Amino acid sequence: MKVHFIAIGGSAMHNLAIALHKKGFTVSGSDDEILEPSKSRLAKYGILPENIGWFPEKLTNSLDAVILGMHARADNPELLQAQKLGLKIFSYPEYIYEQTKDKIRIVIGGSHGKTTITSMILHVLNFHKIDCDYMVGAQLEGFDTMVKLTQSAKIAVIEGDEYLSSPIDRRPKFHLYFPNIAIISGIAWDHINVFPTFEIYVEQFRKFIQLISEKGTLIYCEKDEEVKKLGEAASGSLKKLPYGIPRHIIENGNTSLVGKTDQEKYPLRIFGEHNLMNLEAARLASAEIGVKDSQFFEAIASFKGASKRLEIVTQNDSTVVYKDFAHSPSKLKATTAAVKKQFPNRKLIACMELHTFSSLNEEFLQHYSGAMKEADQALVYFNPHTIAHKKLKPISKEQVLTAFGGENLTVYTDASALVSDLKKIDWNNKNLLMMSSGNFDGIDFKQLGDQLIA
């Protein structure tokens, strides 16, 4: 099979390219910019394009498929050439389905928790040496790539993003996977540039449920009001498994699951009610493919968490520095509350960066009201240049203060000033939580953490 990638440098795209290369496909690709780590990883497997740019002459009738990345434009010269030649053009999710359509597909959807639940299932299967294909949105410890596709695996575990599939296919990605087993972890309005109302956003999850295979399984979080409504209204032919927070205890900053008796405890390396619910979803999905609870608990005890999901940057006896991908209001609330509950006797300094299109939108800002109220000190950073780059209406520090509310909040527009103020704090008996889908314009979290607790 010969496959060409248009926009091969993307995080998901380059991982799919590597997965197909490992499967024995002949892979080529193009992009107008390829950054690290994509560049080094493509080079390692010998599939890094020789030149940067678009080259329509690469598109010939010898290709079996063209995979179009979301970051290419509809007028991309290579895409236009592929269309002119009548080549088979797939979006990223379409091709994942094409490669897994004869397997049992577990698809994890939801506004938050997708990556963690997917990672948990993969960790358990890997622990017990159960072969599976997968696609996950983060680099996981013990896994070489974020995508794996094989001839032999009978199961595929797929993180189901609700964002658009490609420049010429405006369907949400998770509508294209047709799950046998589907999970919905929660619904909190996101991607407002694509789904302008909450109702339109919720409708995407209703459609996702309708696309579950006949006599398939829907696993849904009944603690989420919107998800519960959709789950209860779903077709009667589906097997429906609602879930909530499993029994657990917190002792000396450590969380354990509690079994059928109080003496039956399973220590965990993760914490927070949101993570415990993610774990419960992963347990139910694993059970659907034959993993016993005893096997699940044995494996999950060593799960450290997905990359950038309450990931420990550095720590000592009196301080832990975490980084987390949280950026939406619901994620900020859950993550901040989790750290505070885990360490009730330590002060929590929580920092977040307004970085996404939604978070920097003047109207959407109001949804952040009370999102960081659990923190003893809350710091919010945004870069006015990022707003200009996204062609959004400017926002002010005062607007952010008003939107978040609370007496514990400070707003920054200069990352160096934020770092300077963090360095002035006495970190004894305090924890730091850094939350962003970016990096606060270049902050090295590890270096900063080490400096703070030195």
C-alpha cells in the first residue's frame, strides 16, 4: 500500500504515518512546517520529507490513499491535485476506521477525560499482554507511538475527539469511528468556533450514541447531568452501563480504591474524583472485552497518569509541582479541587493559561466564574499577541478578573512577571498546579519546579 500524507507534521498525523510505516506501508508526506518532536520522529523512521512545502507532483495514480490533515487548507495544491486525479482521499479519523473496521472498537468520547480513560485501558491491556490497536492523544509511558495498527489485533482502543475531521469534511472525528463499545465521560461546552451554541455541541454526542453498532455498549457518566440525559434516552437495543465515583479512601495524600469490604484496598498512583470516575469507565470497558476486575485492579495500581494530566513535574517532602492539560472551566474546577482535596493541609497555588480559541473569547470568559475558587491563590495568564493571532477581540485584565471572580485571583499578561512572582513565594507546605494546553509562552516546567523547591 502506498499512502501520502498532506500535512504530515501534525501530532496525530505523524504518529499515524509512523504506524502505517511499521505496518509495512510505503509512506510519503508533505508539510509547510514540521516542528519537534514530529521532525525527529519522522526522520528516525526515514519518512521525513526531504523539503518543506507542497509538491503536487508527489500526487500520482500510483497512490492507494491520500490522508488529509486538519491543518491543510481546502485550496492546498496537493489536495487539488489529488482531487483532479480522482484519488481516494481520507481524513485522519476515516483512515483509522478503515484500518480497524473488522475489529472490536472501543471509542472514548467526552469533553474531558478522554485521553486518561484511553490511557488507562491501554495500560491494563499492555500489563496483561493483550494485543490491541490504538489511537491516543498523548505520548504514553511504555508506548512507542500514539497510534498502533496491526493485522493481528482483534481490539482497537480509540480516543474520540469531537473536533472537525478535515478541511473538506466538517464532521466531528468521533462520528467516523462507529464504536462497538462507546464511552462518554462528560459534556462541557468547548470548540465554540465550530459549535456556536451549547445545544449544537450536545447534539454531536447524541449523534455519537446513534452511531454505536447494533447491540453495542454505551458506558456513560451518570454524575454529568447532560450525559445522564443522553444515556437514559438512548436506544433500548444498547447495553447501557452508567457509572459514578467508585468507593475510595484518602490517607496521607494517597488514594486507594475500596473493594467489597473495607479491608479490601487497592492503592493508586492517581487521585481526584474526576480520575476515579475515569478509572471506573476504563474498568467497565475492560470488562466488556473480558478483563476480570481482579486483573484490572492489579494493573491499574501502577498507572501513573497520562502525559500532562496531573503529571508530577518535581516534588520534595513539603511541595509537589504538577502540570495539567486543563483549560476549560470544568477541567479547571475538577483538577484544582482534586489537588486541594488530596492535600487539605497544604496551600495550593494554581496557575492557568488562557490559550485556546474558546478561552480567549470575550463571551465565553463568563463560563470561568468560580473555576479556581478551591485554590488558595489563583493566577491567570494570557498573551495579548495570541489573541491578535487568533483574530479575536482583545480582552483586558479587568474582564478576566470579573469573569473568574474571587478574592484570590491575580491576572498576568507577561509570563516573566508570573515566573518572577512564583520565585518570591516560600514553597514550604504548598503545592503548585500549572494548567494549560500550551506552555505559558515557553516556560520550562521542570526547570521552574526545580528552582522553586531547591
